Amino acid sequence: DGGITQSPKYLFRKEGQNVTLSCEQNLNHDAMYWYRQDPGQGLRLIYYSQIVNDFQKGDIAEGYSVSREKKESFPLTVTSAQKNPTAFYLCASRPEGTGSTDTQYFGPGTRLTVL
Amino acid sequence: QKEVEQDPGPLSVPEGAIVSLNCTYSNSAFQYFMWYRQYSRKGPELLMYTYSSGNKEDGRFTAQVDKSSKYISLFIRDSQPSDSATYLCAMKAAGNKLTFGGGTRVLVKP
């Protein structure tokens, strides 16, 4: 059963704590992305990776970090430096050969709440 | 001003009606246009993809792009309660990242 999985579905964190969100795909996609979604603001790009061991900052990378040690996995760490981390986080991946169209496929998301 | 503008709604229609959604944009370099559907607390799913201007039809869905007016539309015919969701437009220029609209919430009432 192919797809993109994100875990956990809901996550609660105390202020000052780092937390890592998981994203795994078994679609053999090279490119992976992390977005943040806030009500009425659409999706904003945090980080993306086009190949293993390489990643680039998106529009709102401050307070976040990522790693891409395996093709299948692209975890996102929300650090204590992120001032407003409560949001819905979405991971996406893109098939090979669609670089121009950038047709992305999304996981189910993780809702992070900072208490 | 946002690069992509989309009315947040909600847009409420009776079952069987045509749903009409649109986005306007300011970047004339955008060439690739997409519509995603997102159910509550779920990830977006790709509905339609269009390159440059013109129309594209897929079942009950029709996507239109008017690059001269910087305006894209999505029409849903014979709407069903299961079409109730948030619809996101997304677009990009060649080699650049996707830019999303804020989404329009649609309610189809039985």
C-alpha cells in the first residue's frame, strides 16, 4: 500500500521544547517538502529536499530544521526558537520527471499544539 | 498584497448546483496551475492540473485558465454533499516553488 505517512496525527508540546514530526513515503519520490498551514493563509513552504543529503530553506524556515538521510524519510524538527509553532503541518513528495509541473502529493498532516 | 488571492468563503450551494471557484494572481510568470481538494483535518489531494491557458475537463470538474486576465477557475457540476471541502488553488513558474491560495470552503447542502 503506497503513500505518504505522517505521525503523529496530533501532537502537544510545552513551550521551550523541541519536537520532531515524522514523514515517510514509499513512492520512490526524490523530492519531499514540508508546509505549514494556518487558517486562511494557505500553505507556506518551510523546507524542501530534492535529493538525499541535500535540502533548502523555504519561505518560513526560521525555527525549523530538517534532515534527509534516506530517500524515504524527511523528518521536521520544530525548535523552541519557533515563536508561533501551533499549526497544521503537511509533508508532500513529488514524482520523478515532474520537475516543471511540480505536481505534489500530500500526507495526512500533523496538528501541533503548543500548550 | 498576496501573490495569489482566493475568496475564503464559505460558499454554500444546494445539492446538484454548479460550484464556481476562482483565484486571481499577480505573477505573469506562472505557467502551471493546480486545484487541490482538502477535507477537514486531512492533507490536500490533487484534483486538476493545467498548463498555460485553456480548459480541462475531468468528469464533473472543469478547470479554466485565463492568463491574460491572470484568473483561474474551477467548476464542479452536479455537486454532491461529498464535495464539501476546502479547495486550494496552486500555481508556479517553471523551476520555481508552488504558491498556494488561501483556500475556499465549500458547503453542499442536501
